[in-house]
Amino acid sequence: MSTHNHLIKPEAEKEYNILNLGPTHPATHGIFQNILKMDGEIIMHAEPTVGYIHRAFEKIAEYRPYNQITPLTDRLNYCSSPINNMGWHMTVEKLIGCEVPKRADYLRVIIMELSRIADHVICTTIIGQDTGATTGFLYFFQMREKIYEIFEEVCGARLTTNIGRVGGMERDFSEVAWAKLKIFMVEFPKFLKEFQSLIERNRIFMDRTIDCGPITGERALAYGFTGPNLRAAGIDYDVRVANPFSSYQDFDFSIPIGSNGDTYDRFMVRIQEMWESVSIIKQALDKMPTGEFHADVPEFYLPNKEDVYSKMEALIYHFKIVMGEMDVPKGEVYHSVEGGNGELGFYLISDGNRSPFRLHFRRPCFIYYQAYPEMITGGLLSDAILTMSSMNVIAGELDA
Amino acid sequence: MNTTELFDHLSEKLKSQFGDDFIGGEIQYDFPVLIVEKKRIIDVLQFLKTTPELNFNFLTTLCGIHMPENKGSELAVMYQLHNMVENWRIRVKIFMEDGDTKVPSVTSIWPAANWMERQEYDFFGFKFVGHPDLRRILNMDEMNYFPMRKEYPLEDGSRDDKNDKMFGR
């Protein structure tokens, strides 16, 4: 060993490589640019650049009536767009003081938990993919397809769903949707179990992910982490429990937490959350109340299309809602939901006009991605890729 | 403690600590909103964070607001803090005149504020004093205006490729 010491240059003469990782690098799953200063394979410094798909949603929202903002929220975290939609609807409901019937709440819970599963399926399989375990990505990923089929049955769209309305759901689940959901509830646990047994205790996977991109709970809080990434660092904060929305207080579920905040913990927290989601959906199916699937707020809830063509009141309300002529109270309101990545908040100021005066999205990705340089500095390049996929940074949410 | 009690409690605390620099507040839905002088914002947030009994140690979000109608205090920044143990959420607001956009940066208290402040600089042009790296973050560096301010229309006014003579836009 010592014979080669003369080859190692002293600190002052060291030359570093600058590596441009991204903007469109196949390993980063999205448009992320990181300019890395490399010492061989070790990252000395990282400088992320964001904003490549910035679409100015906060500005556009100031020019759109409330119902037309839902499609914008679809495009935040597009892996779990129903949660964003519901979050927005609930924000408006809070502003106008609308009480949603229990059945609508439960239907929403089912949809939200399904999309949480879809989100976590993407993240966990991609962690597998990036460690070289392609099987999960190809095999377990079909469960996302099944979830999208349910969404399609409920709202007609798959990825950017625009699901639900202000005041409830746009329609009750159809027979086919219930049937598909039932099949999913039987199939999914088997797949999840298989995927878990394939990866979770795999020696190669564990060696690869344990201690990869760790963050302490304290730093995670300082950096504004929420969601699975914060819980992986050992802090049991979940909006569903802290500020229950959409009747989450009716369900019995636990919050899985990790201890090291590394890639393995983030993976495991997401796996366990999928089990919790399955249990929540099961409870919702068992306890599904009867009754209306939307609140009785005709001045905000888009009426049924058949009624629009045959009833005068429905036509009037339809026109008023589409043209944005509703009486919205003045005020400012913040509402947050537990999105796939953490606390997704909507800060809305209304001045009584047809569109928001100011709408600010608290996007969990945007806030926690700034810890990324700190998490990867001193590690290997291949760990940086893995850390990014385990943080589940979604470009749409990052750049809004 | 419910929202009203929390609001009264915090108002009393801030009043005794900061005197006239605590301007007042209101309750907006389930949030106590506290308004303070801009120059004391760091002290106020530090006080809210470090006082053991209050313990607002999590910065949920911060954002700028532009209100051209509100003469004399056209711009505002709101900070949303969270005490996760007691599950208290509050909003702290500062107001300022349009010409005077210097705001003390809170990055020294929460590193999370770094990009949030860069975003609000990008959108509104707030000059966060003490920020380690105040650059545009979402828009391109060459942009010469602050797009979220109300005087700028949704679409770039300099475009002439869209003719609205016939149908309006």
C-alpha cells in the first residue's frame, strides 16, 4: 500500500471532475439537474437546479374559477393526483363551510388510499430497479395498472384524474368499479407480500441501501421533511392523524416509522404504509355508509349532466359554476392533506371573486429536495441516484 | 387549547415580549394569524421556536402576497409554523410598502426556508437579507420581472403572435 503513496496528490494540487448529472438523465426518473463536483467516485459538492418544468400554477390559478383549478393540481404530484384533487376540494369546502356526507368521505378515503398505494408502488419498485432488482419493477408495477383501471371506472381518466368535485364525488362508484376494487383487494396483498419477500431481506439489496443517503430526524425537521421521508427518520408525523381530514379519525391504522432515515428505511416505511392503506380500504369497505355521495351545495357542486339538459335550476347552477359566478366568502384558509410525499398544503386567499386572490401550494417535494446535496455529499455517485429515487422526488410537484 | 385560547395566549406572550412591535392579529378559520413588525420577524420566529412552552419548531411554509389595493402595505410575507407535539399551527405575517422589499431571511433558523425564500424572491422580488444564495429558482435567470405581482398579466404582454381582434382572448 505505502509504495503507492506518492501517487496521491496533496489537497492543494487535487483536480476535481465536474459532472453534469441531468437534466435528462435516464437514472434520475424526471427532469433534475445536479452539477456534481467529483473526487473520483466520491461526491464533494452538489448543486441542484430546479424549474425545468415550471408551469406557473400559482399564477394560472389566479385566473381560473375554483372548479378549473382541480386539473392544475393533477399535475403536481402526478403519481397520486387524486390526493391532490381531494386536497383542493377540501380546501374550497373549508372556505365555503361545506359539510360533506360520510359516504363521500369514505369514497374519498378509498380513492386516496388507492393512489397512495400507486405512489408507493412506483417509488418502491424504482428503488428496486435502481439497485438492479428489475423483477419488482416489471412484475409488481402491474398493480398500479389495476389501480388506474379503478380510477378510470370512477372518473374516466387514469393519470391526471380530475376526480371528485367541490362538495363530494361526481358520481357514486359503479358496479364495475366495486367489482374491480374487490378483485384488487384480494390480489394486491399477495403481490405485495411476494414483492416484499423478494426484496426486503435480500442481502444484496440490504447492503446496497442501508446507510445510503441517511438523514437524522433533527435535520429532516429543519429541512421541512414530511411524509414517508420524515417518518423514515423516526418522527411520527402524519397529517391523517395530526389533523384528520375526510373522516380519517374513523379508521384504525398505525404509522410506520424508521430509525436511520436511510434509503432502506424509506423503502420499508413505504412498504408498511401500503399495508396500512390496504387495511384502511378494507375498513372503509366494511363500514361504507349509505346515503348521498355529495353535499347539498348546488351553488358549488357541478350538477349531473342529465339534469342540466332537463331541469332549469340545474342549468342555471351549471352556468353559474362554469362561468365562475358563485358567491365565495372572503377569507384565507390553509388546508393540508397527507399526499404520497408528505404534507401537501393549499393556502388560499379569497377576496370574494370568481378565482382565488392568491393560491400557494405547499409542495412537499420542493421543500425536502433542498436537503439532497447534504444527503449525498461524501457518498458515491451510485448512492446519489438511489437516494433520489428513495426520496421520491416528482418533477411536477418540485417545479409546480 | 382551542384556536381562540391559543390566539389569546400567543398574543399575550408576544405583547409582553415585543411590545408595540407586535401589531395584532385575527383568527382566520382554524388559524391564529399574528401580525408583527417586519424588522423584528427574526426575533419573533426565534422566540416562537425556542421558547420551550411554545416550541414552534417546524416551518410548514412561507409565501408572499401582493395586494396593490392595500396602500402603504402592498406586500406581505406569511410564515406558517407548526408545533408538532401539541399540534398547534399558526401563521405569522409581516407587511411592507411596495418600494421597501428588504426582508430579513429566516434561513438561519430553518434551512428549509432557503428554497422557499428563493421562490418568493423569484415570484415577487422580495430581497431576503442574509440569504446565502438569493437567485431565481423556478424561472429563468434572464427574466426581468417578478411574475406573481398583480400588475403582470397571465401571459407575456410582449407577444404579438396571438391576434384577438375577432374572438377575444
